[in-house]
Amino acid sequence: MSEINQQGLPVTIITGFLGSGKTTLLNQILQNDLDQKVAVLVNEFGDINIDAQLLVSYEDDMVELSNGCICCTINDGLVEAVKRILARKEKVDRLIIETTGVADPLPIILTFVGSDFRYFTHLDAVITLIDAETFTPEHFDSKVAFKQIAYGDILLLNKTDLANNEQLTALESYIASVKKNPRIIHTQYAQVPLPLILDVGLTNTDSFVEQEYRQHSHHLKTEGFMSMSFQSDKPFDVYKFHKFLNEELPLEVFRAKGIVWFAGSQLRHIFQLCGQRNDIKSEPWSNSPVNQLVFIGRHLDADKLRQQLNNCLATSVTL
């Protein structure tokens, strides 16, 4: 690692189950005037990197923002992506990594505490976001969700405005059964004062040093997680698409996101779905209109889902 031009770079890992608010938190950190150069690595589960599109427009897999921040896609090469950041002539002040919603955070943690990276970086904290309304151990029945809580140094109990007191109490009791003396912060829209989550020095790296470094990617198959991507250069019929969301969407879909093009609309629509909730925001197109969607869930019938989306396409296009 002789090419590395960085020492003591603080690293924050943002993890959390599907739809918990990771990208919302990441956007706040990027938009906050920290007077620092922040490097961000994102790696969305699915073969269309929708999150990177929502964060910035970019070419290749790296972009430098006007405030000096850098965004880079991991694309299954975390070590290489980190090396690129460390080797930059212009040093950055901190590195933030957003994991996928179905990622076991342990291999990522061990990348920094169980390899030579520990000589050039220090893992500051693992931040775990939890959807207070939809998360229950029974609903997700997932070892991944368990590990995200178990390895989190700070747990952001997010979307508390959508949950009642009984839900919050039950969820906190479950968290306490997983972690001893957990650090829990209640949030809405993932809004949290950054001094509470950055430069906090909470990760006990010594506890990981003896653990063997293994990439447990097989959990995606054993637990049935999968993604289905959909692209089309034809627009959706807005009424058919809304009917699909409200009446036909399989319950096995936990998360969906993407860029949506509706016939008759001159706007680009950013689509987000978490559980039974969905949201569509509009903005002008910066490129040619196209539909790009990713659906994430368990035991999905990809062929049926793709056919349902094809059925939503408009039969004629009016711009």
C-alpha cells in the first residue's frame, strides 16, 4: 500500500434494513456545511445503481461535488474503492460507507479493523437505522437485520412519527435483548445532529480483531433475498401504474425505488416504496426519459413482476 497518501482517516459505516432511511441520512451529511471534504461509498443491492442517481449525476463511478465531497460506487470492490480514496493527492477528511439493505456489516467492519487499512484509517462508528413503523423481528425474520442491530454502535430509531408508543416500546425491548445498553436515538426523516454520530469514537475495534474475515454473501440466497430490475424506453400509464401499486403489488416486495416516466408528463419522477408506503417526487429531466426501477424482496416471482410492469406501459405516448 505504498501509494496511499492518507493517515488516520475516520470511517463511518451506515447500515440498516431495506427502506430504513440510510440514503436520507447520507444526503443530510453531504448537504451539511461541515467545512470538510467527505468521501462517500455507495453500493446498492441490484444491478441499477438508483441511489447514486438520486445523490448526484456522475460519469464512470466517481464524482466530486461542488462542496468538495466525493461520491464513488463500490460495485463489489470495496477494497479497491477505499484504496482510490486513500491514494488521492487531495486528502479527504472522512469516509462514509452506505451498505446495502441486506448486507451483513461484519465483513465491511473487518475490512477496516482486520486488514492493512487499520494503519491508514480508524473506524469511528457503525450507525444502524431502523424503520420504527415496519420493523419487527417476526416480519423480516432475518439474521442480517439482527446483525445490523448487534454490530451498530448507534441505533437511529427512524420514522418515529409513523409509530405509536406501544410499537416503540416493543422495538426498544427487542433491541435491548440483542444489545446490552444500546445507544438509541429517535429520529424523523433521519434528522440527527451530526456531532452525535460523527467523530464519536464508539467502535471497539479490539473486539473484532480475533474474528475471522469471511464474506457471508450466501445469506442472500439462503434467506431468499433477491432484486428485480426493470428498464423501459417507453413511459408508464399513470393510472395503470397507480393501480398496480395499490392493488397488485406482491406483499413479498419490501423495497422499491427508481426513476419513473409517465406518458403525458414532462417531468422525471423519483419513486420510493417502503413496505406499503410509496412516494413520488418530480423534477425536470436532465437526460432522455426512461423508466428504471429496482424491486427488492424475498422469493419474488421476477417474471410475473416484470410482466405486471410491462402491462403498465402506455399504449400511446403523448409529450
